[in-house]
Amino acid sequence: MQQLPRIFLYLILISASVLFLYFSNISYSINLTSWDSTNFDTHLFLSPEPLVQIWNKNNSTDKFCVWFNFTKAIQISSNLSISLCTHGSIGYSKFIFDHAKHWSDLISVSFILDENGFSALQAFQKLHQCIPEAAEKISAHLVWRMPLNDGECSASFIIKGLSNLSSDSEPFNCDLETHIEAGRFEHSLSSPYPPNSLRNIARRGASTNLHLIADIENHFSLNASEILSISAAKSINKNDKVAVIVRRFEYNDTFFEPPRTIYELNELMENNQAFEFHHFLYAVGHRIPGLNNWLNYSLSADTVPNLTPITYQGNVWEPQLIVHSSYPYHFEGFPIRIHDQQALPYELCRAGYSFAVASHVFSFHKGIKLSPSTKESAARKAVAKMASETGKKFRAYLDKKYSKIKSKNCKDWK
Ligand SMILES: *[C@@H]1O[C@H](CO)[C@@H](O)[C@H](O)[C@H]1NC(C)=O
Ligand SMILES: *[C@@H]1O[C@H](CO)[C@@H](O)[C@H](O)[C@H]1NC(C)=O
Ligand SMILES: *[C@@H]1O[C@H](CO)[C@@H](O)[C@H](O)[C@H]1NC(C)=O
Ligand SMILES: *[C@@H]1O[C@H](CO)[C@@H](O)[C@H](O)[C@H]1NC(C)=O
Ligand SMILES: *[C@@H]1O[C@H](CO)[C@@H](O)[C@H](O)[C@H]1NC(C)=O
Ligand SMILES: *[C@@H]1O[C@H](CO)[C@@H](O)[C@H](O)[C@H]1NC(C)=O
Ligand SMILES: *[C@@H]1O[C@H](CO)[C@@H](O)[C@H](O)[C@H]1NC(C)=O
Ligand SMILES: *[C@@H]1O[C@H](CO)[C@@H](O)[C@H](O)[C@H]1NC(C)=O
């Protein structure tokens, strides 16, 4: 009898390793040796064959290659699971590990990279393997611009780029901060960032029915996924056509800790150290009516997490949404910070969806932004033409797909 449990333990360990190897496209040297380009074996990448696809939606001038499930989460989803769908350039992959710690459910993230992003990719990949909650939850999808000349997408861009790195000087170091300090995540993308394509790729790569579409520098309150699975999941489906809003805040990070609970958030707000997101920069895009009632309700000890219906606030409104996989995707082609986020709430309005705010949960952004950086303002000017061309296409697409007669509520797309 004494021996039996131990045998089972071995069996479980062996089958877990086999399952893990099977389910992960890239988990070649896991547990045996750490990742190291000197013993890099490209064959292991190719079995099972990576799923690399062309991505070109809404007649966007951008064409991308996507390697779905470059890393694949182990955790199994239920029908109440909500994937945190987020995106970034590969240097921002350093932010995803905090989400893996605090978001209990699955995470589907798209990372865009170019020739200069392989050191960051190598660091992400290593940390993904050695941080248990990252391996549990994070499915990452790699995105790069389709090469102009050969018009084809192949995994070799990634495989060659990784194998071309000089060998990892600290193959066993699993400390995120060390890699950040060593500059491993320093990467700046040499071409414009395509926000809506990346949002959509993260959604397309999610294995759950429910998608929380969020920005990567945005972090969630304690137990957010558990609370939302109870309060929001049942209302988000094809028949009810409800999109659920998760409120966003920003806080002064100079001397203050991130507010992970509603009590901490309330205290910071009372001291003018936390505000609705972009309160000073672009309040009209983010303001969600009923803030005081929301706080009062969520702070009360005996209240049950619920949803409060709210009307669509107009075409510059960009609330953070949980949607069903069957709901429309973001219209692609808008440059970053010019109507990109606003496209989905507007289309949902045109398509007859309604909105409701979730109590008890919120997200917060480190730092209060008072004005746009000069770099951001210059970038906006540079892409204004592209934004207006995409806007034209978007209007034509909407008028074709939905009634041309707009309700009083939706009005015109700008
Ligand atoms: C894409 O282009 C085709 C052909 O020009 C057009 O019929 C279609 O409506 C366009 N689709 C979108 C989403 O703009
Ligand atoms: C490999 O690295 C060298 C030097 O850093 C670079 O010139 C070359 O383009 C790289 N090759 C690939 C396939 O990434
Ligand atoms: C990625 O893996 C998940 C989980 O196995 C699977 O459901 C999904 O279809 C895969 N995604 C793609 C785009 O193949
Ligand atoms: C989170 O959930 C745990 C376990 O159910 C509970 O003890 C804790 O109070 C919750 N925290 C918040 C802020 O909801
Ligand atoms: C989830 O699945 C269970 C059992 O399969 C079912 O009873 C329940 O209604 C489902 N919930 C939703 C939100 O689809
Ligand atoms: C953040 O807090 C510091 C220290 O109290 C203060 O000097 C600064 O003005 C605050 N920032 C904002 C945006 O309120
Ligand atoms: C605050 O919430 C409590 C409990 O939900 C409720 O009884 C009370 O009327 C609310 N107060 C205000 C000012 O909304
Ligand atoms: C265009 O974008 C919408 C999201 O706005 C998406 O639902 C639709 O499938 C896309 N159409 C094409 C032709 O890709």
C-alpha cells in the first residue's frame, strides 16, 4: 500500500510531462536543459507543425503573418471562463507576467515583433517556461509584417531569428527583473503599431467564448476573473447581446501602491490620487456615468456583484469591454490612438447591442497622465490621412452590414 501512491505520482508526473510536450508547440527542452541557442533544435519546433497564417482583414493595407499558440496555456477552460485578450510589441511582453499572477483565468496575448525583437522573444519564452502561472495561463501569438517580396508567411522568420542569437548568458535565471535590467526587453518597433489587428488576433487565438479586451499596461483588481465569471458571464451571449464594461482607473504611482481592492481605490480617489482613466487627457472617451453609485454599491459589504445597464455614450467613447467570441471584431486599419478603440463600441451600437457596467471589479493604470507626450502628438499628425481613409471604409462597411438609418443613440461615425 505504501508503494502505490508513489507509483501513481510517477505516472502522473510522466503523463503530465507528455501532455505538456504534446500541447505545447515549442516546449522542446523543458525541464531537461534550459533554453539555449547552442543546443537549439529546429526540428522540435516543427512537430507538430506551427500554425502560421496570413492575417489581412477589412481590406487593411497591412498584411501580417501570425503564429498562433507559439506558447500554449495548459489550463483548461470552462464555459464561464473569460480570456484576458491583450496585445503589445514584444518588448511589452514583460508586463504579461503580472497578469499571469493576478488574473486567475486564461490569457491570450498577441505580440508583434520585427528583426530587432528576438532577444525579447527569447526572454519571454524562457520566463514563460519557468514561471508556473505563466505556463498555466498564457497563450501567446506572434505577429510580424508579411515580407513584401515573397508574399508568404513561414515560421522560419521566427526560428531563424531565435537560432541566430548569441547564447544566453544566464540560461537558468528565472527572475523577470534581472532580464529587464539586462535590457533584454528593450525593443522598439520599426513600423507603425497596428492596434486593432493585434486585438483581433488575441481574440481569435483565445480558446474561450468570453473575451475581455484590455491594454497590457492595465492591471486588474483582486479576484476580478472569478467575480466576472459569476456576475457577467451569463449575460454575454448571442441572444442577449450585452457587452459588459469593466471600469478603468489611473493612480499616482509616486508614493502609492497599486489599488488592488475597491477599498484601496476609494481611499486613493478620496485623496485625489486616483481618477477615472485619462481623466485629464481624454475624459470624454472614458467617462462612465454612475461612478458614485458604483463605488457605494461595490464598497458595501453585503452586496452581490451585479451589472448596471448604461446607454452608449457616443462615437468617441472607448470603454473596456467583455464580449462574446461571436460579437464583431475591431475594424482594422486605424492607427494607434486615432479612433482605434472606439470602432468596436460604435459598431456594437449600430448592431443593436447594449452595454452594462460590472460592479466590484476594475482595472488600474500606473501613473496619471496629464498631457500627451510630444512624440505621441507628432505620431498622431503623421497618420491622420490613414485614419481618415480607414474611417471612410469603416462607414461604407457599416452601411452595408447594418441599417443605414442610425438610431438617436448611435448617431454618425465621425
Ligand atoms: C473590401 O473591398 C471589396 C472590393 O473593393 C469591397 O467589396 C468590400 O466591401 C470591402 N470590404 C470592407 C470591409 O471594406
Ligand atoms: C543574424 O544576425 C546577424 C548579425 O546580428 C544579422 O546581420 C543577420 O541578419 C541575422 N540573420 C537572421 C536570419 O536573423
Ligand atoms: C490554440 O490552442 C487552443 C487550445 O488548444 C485551441 O483551442 C485553438 O484552436 C488554437 N488556436 C488556433 C488559432 O489554432
Ligand atoms: C478574493 O477571494 C478570496 C477567496 O475567496 C477572499 O478570501 C478574498 O477576500 C477576496 N478578495 C477580494 C478583494 O475580493
Ligand atoms: C455552462 O455549462 C453548464 C453545463 O454544461 C450549463 O448548465 C450552463 O448553463 C452553462 N453556462 C453558460 C453560461 O453557458
Ligand atoms: C503624485 O504625488 C506626488 C507626491 O504627493 C505629487 O507631487 C504629484 O503632484 C502627484 N501627481 C499627480 C498627477 O497628482
Ligand atoms: C449606498 O449603498 C447602500 C447599500 O447598497 C444603499 O442602501 C444606500 O442607499 C446607498 N447610498 C447612496 C447615497 O446611494
Ligand atoms: C471587418 O471587421 C469587422 C469588425 O469590425 C469584422 O466583424 C468583419 O468580419 C470584417 N470583415 C472582413 C471582410 O474581414
